[in-house]
Amino acid sequence: MSVEFDTSLHPETLTISHGYDPRTAFGAAKPPVFLTSTFVYESAQHAKDVHRAYFDGAEAPGGSPYIYSRLNHPNLDMVERRLSVLDRGEDAAVFSSGMAAISAVMLCFARPGETILHTKPTYGGTDGMLYGFMPQFGVTPFGVDDALSEASIQAAANQALASGPIALIMLESPANPTGTVVDIAAAARVADVIGQRTGRRPLVSVDNTFLGPFVQTPLALGADLCITSLTKYCGGHSDLLAGGVSGAKALVGVLKAQRTFFGSHLDPYSSWLLLRSFETLHLRTERAGENALKVATYLRDHPKIASVTYLGFAPKGSAAQAVMARQGRGFGSTFSFQIKGGEAEAFRMLDRLKVLRLAVSLGGSETLICHPATTTHYNVPIERRLEVGVGDGTLRVSVGIEHADDLIADLAQALDAV
Ligand SMILES: Cc1ncc(COP(=O)(O)O)c(C=O)c1O
């Protein structure tokens, strides 16, 4: 299914139709779901030729290019094309979850004896991979304290290099759950310096989950890989799990080849759902962003709230504000806030909410709220949790697309109970 696209088109236009050509499906305006695990070859020679194309990179023969759905299938192709064009990558690999994408990046690009430099905090699952799993394979994680400062990233890199070559610089910006911002271009420059000094340039990946492609495009800022938990804003309805990695064809090709063995591709129906979700992503992003500003402003002015980490409130002249102005086209709609007191006060408020739903995850059409210390970051050791500002009174909210007045009224009545 070859799909050409007009590069002069805006992402809002491409997200409606790019990746699917109706001529390939009887003119169906919308793509069918290809619920099949395997594909019938046209002949024995055709079977051999499609295997040569898939495994050896030989030129694809005519006819169907598909073999078996764990390797590739039409809905996966469609959704990968759409994601890559939104992320401005040459290609994208789509996985069965964000963690499948993140773990594939670590396992494909880091080797025993190497280190992974990472920003702080990271999503709990990423932290678990870095500190609970990768060390068993001789890969050492190394945290950067202040990734808004190029000097600090370079200093951490110098320390990490003492333990072995740096395979990856993994950034998460804004970070879950604190909204901590990372200077992506500065990290890419540090990778260049390491490359010049050691002859091996680490790959720079950015977890873009908190903002998504309509707010931030890490590949355009110098990153090599853009990772997204598509479960969140891109899926957008809290009804599927998926993850994506965009970047240069050669790098994405490594991930796709390995995904065949991991068996972590996205299934046809979820791919179809995701393709459909992409069509409204820009509208949802915009509306949720407007609501988030209203909710964050309400919370900031509330006497029972100690602080709010909404990115739009970064003080003028601060490094975070300058970096966000450079690398983002908005502030997203997930942020955290500190309730005065601790766990007891936080729980009292949560248990009174009626419109906001108490659940982990983010980026859905509905507003979700959770207590990270006892949920998303349950497994993160307390000292590392406190170090990055996830205290017992920290709450994370993912603002949805409801009417903002209803969200604020619900928060108001719940805070009255504290
Ligand atoms: C920033 C971030 N990255 C990755 C993930 C993992 O994504 P998934 O749940 O789709 O595996 C999450 C999940 O919450 C996340 O918040």
C-alpha cells in the first residue's frame, strides 16, 4: 500500500487521512480492520520474494507484501505511517504498549558494559526497567540532576562515561508526574560532543507522552527517537494500550526487526482504533489544554493547595519557561499539585470527587486524578521519589475535554472536605 503525501499539508490535515489509500480497499472511505493472523501468498515464488524483502531488505515484489501479522499487517502499516508523519520521522514502529516501546529501545540499543544516561524523574515503568531490569544485563543507569542545564547534562555524561560507553541518553519531557522539563536540543549537543570525543555518539530518545505530536516534536529538536505511550493522548479515550517510536528509517528498522521476535506489535483492531483517534488528536489537545489552564489557575489560588506544577506557570525568565517557549507549542494538560498536609488530606479529597475519576493513566477525554506515591510511583524507592518532588501530598491530574466549570465545581466541593 504505497501512500504518497504532500509535504506542504499541515499535520491537522495529514492526521485525517495520511496512511490509508481507499484504492487499496474497494474505495472504502475508512479503512477496514484486517482481522487475520496470516496472509495467503500468490505463489511459492511470491512467498520466497516477500520473505527476501522482509528479512534481507530486497526490493518488494508486486502483490501483497504481508506474511504474518506478528511481522506486519495492513492496519499497523497505516498507523505507523500516520504517527511518523506527525512526529516528523522517516518511519515509526508501533508496539502493544508504551512500555513495550520503551523496553524495546533499551534492549535494542544498549549492550552489557554500557550505560544509559536518563533524566529525572522518569515514569515508574521506565524507572523499573532502568533500575530493576537492565542492570541484570550489565547495563548501568545514570541519572542527570538538572537537564535544563547543558553543563549539568555534560557533567553527568562525563561521570557516566567513567563506567562505560553511553549507549542512550533517555529524556522524558515533561516528566511524569512532576512536569519537569528537559532541554532536548542541549542533550542532543551533549551527544554530539560525546561522539566527537569517543567516536560513538549515544542515541538521544525523548518520551513525548505528556505532550504528544501536536505540542512537541522532539525529532525536530535534535532527538534521534521519539517515544510515545499512544495509550494516552494519541489513543485519547482510555480504551486501548499502544506505544510508538519514530525516527530515522535505519533506527526504526532495528526496532521493527526485533519486535518480530519480542512479539510486541500492535494488533489490528487497536491499530484501527488508534488511526481513528489520530483524526481528533489536535482538537482534543487544544480543548484539554484550555481546560487545564482554567483548572490549574483555580488550584493555584486555592488556600488548601500548596503549589501547582502546571508548565504554563513557570516563572518568566526561568530556564523551564525559556526551554518550553522554544520547544513546545503549549503546556499540555497533565500536571501535579501539592495539597497542604499529606496522604490523609489527599485521600480525603480524592474520595469526595464525583466528576473527576480516580484512576492512573492520562490523556483520555475524561479527567483522571491519582496519588502518585501510592499508585504510579508505588515501586519507586522513597528517597528517589522525594528527590524528584513526589511527596505524600502530591496529586496528578490529567484534565480532559469536559466543561471546565464542572471540573472546578467538583474540585471545590472535594476540597471543602479536607
Ligand atoms: C510518560 C510515560 N511513558 C510511558 C508510559 C507507559 O505507557 P503504557 O502504559 O502505554 O505502557 C507511561 C504510562 O503512564 C507514561 O506516563
